[in-house]
Amino acid sequence: MRSIWNGAISFGLVSIPIKLVNATENHSIHFRQIHLADGGRIRYRKVCELDEEEVAGGEIGKAYEDADGTMIPITDEDLAQLPLPTAKTIEIVAFVPADEIDPLQMDAAYYLSANGVPAAKPYTLLREALKRSNKVAVAKYALRGRERLGMLRVVDDVIAMHGLLWPDEIRAPEGVAPDSDVTVRDAELDLADALMDTLGEVDMDSLHDDYREAVEELIAAKASGEAVQPAESDDSGGGKVIDLIAALESSVRAAKKSRGEGDENEAENKGDMADVHPIKKTASGKTAQKKSTPKSTATKKSTSSTSSPAKKTAQKQKKTTAKSTSSASASKSSSSAKKQTSSNARSTTKKKTAAPRKRASA
């Protein structure tokens, strides 16, 4: 990687020669301005306001515009003569915990590379000291004509430096928060926590710029003469007043579904619950509960259907026993009736026989 600045890290009395290398790169797609009528490139020319002639880059210098519009020329030699100790030095001024640095202050990022073999030992010393202390170094340095603030920390085996904005360059967030008092319920916080837990963590290396990929596909399609299909509009309901609870619940379900979770759990939960039906009022004003068919009823039905053949057999046996009992009693009653009839006939015969005997004796 090409260095953009050469200097040294001032670590007390220790000086570490280093090279400054950009740690980031911009992958944005840049467009050119064209003339719509003929497609010609539109270019900007630097023209002097006094003679209206184009000026070459070597003839252009710097100046400060005063309040009354007067231009005060400032040359590179004027700036080089300023007593700026950080002109070629990254001067460490303190070591602080990383959480004391406001992320709002972070700007560009750079890698610091040891410049030469003699710089390897003090470079490694500073790197290991930062690792063991779990702190970051706050430093001052000069780059592109101005003094800047920086933060040094360890990334893998390299010392990285983040350019920091000066504290007075951070705006106070006045008038940004909602004006009205808003009350958040515990139920809403619980759902928000559930959504955060469901989304979980992410591998930062897996994230990419979807918009840039879409622009590249658009350019490729235009270059090959293919018809460009309009993208489907995403009607997310932005700006509408929504039910926050319902939106959070839907978000949790959608997050679980995207991760392949929730379907089996929901099915199990539904299986454990009995059917619930609303209670309806009758015409007399009394409440009548609609019959439900829980699992226990279904089990009873299946049990009764399984045991029905045995019940039928028992019923047949009972009927047969009852018939035999009734026939036996009927036969007993008929025999007793016959005995009674025969006894009555015998008594009548005896009476008839006794009457003549009485007459004869008379």
C-alpha cells in the first residue's frame, strides 16, 4: 500500500519512524455529468474572475478571504515556518480507556507501518504496551495543512490511528429529540428486547452494499442494451401511525421465520392448548357455553368406540339370561297352576263321595 505521509511517533523520549497508510477505501460508484442533448462530457474549468481566462494548476495558490472580501495570500512557505511540532510527528499526549472516546469524534482511519528495520523494536514495544494496558493513545498530528487529533489502537498486529474531530467540532444535539413527552410501557420494552434477542448478532464480514450491486447490474444491463426492469416498490408504511405492539410482535415473528425458528414451537404450543369458544347468551338471558371438543373428549370417544364390541356381547348375554329366567319362572307358575287344579278336583271328588255315604247312613 502506498504511504500518504512519512514521519515519526513521539512516545516520550522514544521516536518511532513510521509511514501513514490509508486503512479504508471508497467503493462508491462515481458518475460523470453529461450534456443530455448529445451526451458530451461536462467539465469544470478554473477561470479567473478578473480576466475570465482559464488558469493552469501551477498558477493557482491559496488565500484567506477576510470579512470585507479582501484576499490575503498564504503561501506554502508561510505555513512551513509556523512553530508546529506535529508537522512531521505524531505526538502521543495521553493514554486513556477506549470508552472515553466519543464515537462521534471518529473520522478517517489509517495504518501506521514501521519505517525501516530500526523502527521495528520500538514499534513492537508500543504495540504490546497498548495491548497489555487495554488503553488507547491520544495523539496530535498535522496532515494536509492542519493539526489534527488522533487515537492509536491495536488491530491484529498493527497500530491503527483514527483521526478524531476536535471536541468543539461536535455539535450539541439540541432540538433533535422528540418535543413531546413519550411514555414507553413495559410490554413494549419486553417486545423490543425479544426482537433484539431474536435478531441476535451478525458476522460483520457478511454485510455488503446491496445498492452498489444493484447500480452495477443496472450499468451492465444498459451497456449490453438489455431492457431494465423497474424494481418492485417496497411499501413499508413509512410515516404512518401504527400499533407499536402489533408491529413489534410482527417483527419478532418475521425475524424468527427468517432464521427458520418459531414454526415448530408455535405448533407445539397450539397442540397443548384446548379449543376456546366464546360464551353466547340465550334468549332468556342465561349464558350457555358452546360445546367444545377437547382432546380428552376425543380420547373418551375413541376408548368407547374401542370397547363397544365387548359391551354388545355383555348386553346379549344379559338378554339371554333374562329370557331363560323368565321362561323358567313361567314353567314354574304353570306347574303350580296344574297342581292347584288337580288338588281342587280331588277335593271336589271327595266331597261328592262323602255325600252318598251320609245319605246311606241316614
